[in-house]
Amino acid sequence: EVQLVESGGALVQPGGSLTLSCAASGFTFDKHYMDWVRQAPGKGLEWVARIRNRINTYNTEYAASVKGRFTISRDDSRNSVFLQMTSLKTEDTAVYFCARSGGTYYIDYWGQGTALTVSS
Amino acid sequence: DIQMTQSPSSLSASVGDRVTITCRASQDIGNSLAWVQQKPGKAPTSLIYDSSTLQSGAPSKFSGRGYGIEFTLTISSLQPEDFATYYCQQYNEYPVTFGGGTKVEF
């Protein structure tokens, strides 16, 4: 069974930093691209970032709203993906979902999410 | 960026109804379209990918069709567990983008 378990959500002040983690199990982690998707309170889904697998040299993609502030990374030895967030803004407040990309790079599995609140 | 427009944004339906949701892309995305269900307070779950392929474990009452710009998700016979918000998602190019969602309610 595919499982994705996020952690690290917290209350952070504007301008602060935080790193989210996602522990994966139930599948061959190093074969898959991994994503982060977020959902602000009462809003829809917003894709944040993607990291490719080793064969594709771990290349990354970002939404314009986070590019230069957020960094996605992975540790295949620990079956984990991370989202390092800096220069946080109030508009980054959201539940952050870790997600797995399937064969044609659609999202096929989602974690339960971890909540980030950016507020003074 | 590719804009994904869903219609309607909400709809009222009854158990047993056949429901169709439409998603329109701002440019041709081929068949790179997925549908996602989200129940209140829960994580999203994937239903359909490549426009019409049912995700493993998703009920067969869900079906998708379309190519290029216009896509539809149909629920053949609405059940109580299907009352949720549905999102379309394009993955033809970056950034990946979602539609605004369609809330299916009583």
C-alpha cells in the first residue's frame, strides 16, 4: 500500500523558514517523481514543486509563486522528499500535500497533508 | 501558464443522478488531464488520468473523456459518498495547473 506521511508543519512568522518532510513507503521510491501541492484555507489546489528521479538527474520544477524561495529535494536512501521554505509570506499559509507522480507524470497518490501557518 | 476552467463551480444533485462536470484548458493539452476528488477535511484522491483511464481502486461509476481542450468527468449514479469537490489537473506542461473545482452537493 502506497503511503505518504508529511510532517513539519508549524506556525511561523513572516520572513521565517521551515522545512517540510514526507516519508514514503509501499512502492519503489527512487523510480518516481515526487510533488508538493498546497491548499490555502477554503481555496483550491495549487501545485508547488516537483522533483524528478535519479535517472532524470533529480531535476526540479517550481510554481512561479515559490520559485527562488522554496527548494524541493529528496533522499532516496530514506525514501523521503523535503520542501525547504524560506522568506515565508502570509499567503504561503496552507495545507501542504506530498504527492507521487505516476507513469505519465500525473499525480496518483496523495499524503494527508501538513499545515503551515505564516502569521505574526 | 495553462488555465483550467471548470464548470459549473457547484451543482446540486440527488442520489442516483448522472452528473457531468466540464473542464476546459486554455490551450491544447492532448490527453494530459487528470481528475481528483476531495472530501471536506480530507486529502485529495486521484480518480482518472490520461483523460479517460481509471486510477487503480477508483470506482467504475467515474468516467472521463475528452482530448485537446475540452474534457468531462461523469459520475454515472451519484451515491452519498460522492458528494465532494472535484478538480481537474493538467500535466502537459509546467507549471502543473488545477481547475478551480466543482463542488457536488445535495
